[in-house]
Amino acid sequence: MKVRIDDQRCEGHGRCYGIAPQLFQPDDLGDGKVVGDGTVAPELEHSARLAVDNCPEQAIVIEGG
């Protein structure tokens, strides 16, 4: 499973990195940015799904899972 953020949709609410700081971090403008290549360890899958569910712009996409 991998996560990615649609840069065109993200408006910088910060919920993703508030919920899953192991998977997301803020960029210089406060928009969400995926940590590493976006691969989600099995123990972080629940956090990844919570981040998706809590993104107001639906900017987070889960691939392969």
C-alpha cells in the first residue's frame, strides 16, 4: 500500500500530518507532503486510512490497498 497527495487539491489543513506524522509532513507552505516514497508499513495502515477519511479536500489517495 502507498499513499500520495494530490497537490492540486491540498489546501494545507494539516490533518494528515496531525493524524499520521510518520506518513505525512508539512511543506514550506504548510501543505501536506508524503514522507519518503509513500509506502505504508502494515502497522500504519489504520493511520493512513484515518488521514484519508479526515482530509476535507479528499486530496489523499491510497494506491494498492
